[in-house]
Amino acid sequence: MNTKHGITVAVILLAATFLAYAIWGPKETERTGVRSLRTAQDADAPDGEPRELLGGWLVAPFDHRLELLSGVNRFRVPLASRLDYPMGTAHGAFAYNAQAFWELNAQRGGRHTGDDLNGIGGMNSDLGDSVYAIGNGLVIYAGEPDPSWGKTVLVAHRLPDGRIIQSMSSHLKQISVPLGEVVTRGQTIGQVGNAGGRYLAHLHFELHEAAGPSLGAGYVNHRTNRLNPTGTVREHRDADPESLGPSIGEIVASIRRDNLVIPLPPTPRK
């Protein structure tokens, strides 16, 4: 057998081997491709390739901890020169704190990461009540990260000292603002809910100091980047404790919503 004939036979045998393997060999489960990268929030696998699990090739769920605010979005976060409470003022007694920040809950195995604000009627009396933006900000998350959280909104705010903090409103019945919207203090961002019937209606309210969407567990043993929500609002409220007035942004929004004319100061006479 000459060399040329031997190479031909080897090629034929190799091709036959690959063909036989393709026909009778083990079949690989079809890989699921990335379907969306429109935003980091709705991306299927921004943190890597699909991976082979016991059930076949699956796309890894999005890990919100891997997303950071872009330079553009950091620039878009407006100044929050004043903060207010998300369900009315403490003086007005529209809500009470049913479970305070960092309160130990032995049944849940950790400390509470936020404040559970409940309507003064208790039970489900506040279901559907408005939840307000605590300050001027940028919506950096609007969705349902986990069934236990229910519908959730994260708003980034720039404090006068330059720090960027995030307010988190969870268990909502409805979200009233889209991802990426700039909101004003006092603007309605959602409605009090019960996470699809998991709890009695209340608002789980958190504050974080973070460089990207911060969505963690509701009970932990390490405080990390979490701030005292009610205490931080009180510190930056900068208003008369008895003041119940809406923000200028909310007044303008209501005027536009009702198609009224925005009042302007009279033109001075010459």
C-alpha cells in the first residue's frame, strides 16, 4: 500500500467514525441561547455562558450584584436635597413601623434589613395605598427579583455630600414607574401590596449605599451597605416636623396630569 492510498483510507475511516458517533453516540441537549441583553435587568445571562446542569444546558439566572451603575446613569442621578417618608410623615401618623430596621427575628434567623411600614389600620387596611419617592432620584430597578420580595422598585438618590444611596420599596401591588425614569420627591412610584398574598399588606422599605442595584435577603447577620431607613430620612428631611405639604415636583405633576395651567408670576409693568 502506497502512502497516498494509506492517507485516503485513514481519512475514510476517520469520517466513518465521526458519522457513526453522530448517529449512535450520546446526544447533547440543545443549548439555550441568550434571548435578551436590552438591559442588565432583563438579560438572560450577562454573567457568563449557559452551563450544563443535571437538567441539561440552562441559562444562569441574572445576578443583580454584578451590575454597576454606568457613568451615564451615575450622571443622571439627580440631587436629593431633601428626603421624605415613603408613606406620609411620622407626624401625620399615616403609617407605623411594624418591624424596625436591624431588629432581631429569631424565627427568620437574622436581623431585619429594613423597616416594615404598615397603615395605621393594621392588617390589609393599606393595601393599594400610594408609595412615594422619598427624594429626587433615578429608577434603577423595577421588577420582581424574587417571589418573596414581590414587585420591587429601587431608586438611586444623590445626597448633598455627593454620596449615592438607594431606596428600596418591596412587596408592591403595582409599580407605577418604569426602569430608567427620573422621579421627583413625593411622586407615586407604586402601591402597597402583599407580595402576591404571601404577607399582610405592608411596605418593606430599605436604604443602601451601593454602586449598583442592591437586592439581598430580608434577614441577615451582617449590616454591610444597609442604612437605617427611617433614621436616614429623618436626618435629611430638612423640614418642619409638622409639614405635610407635597413637593414642588408633585404639585407640577398633578397640574400636568389634570391638564391645568401652571401658574406663573405676573409680568412686572414697565
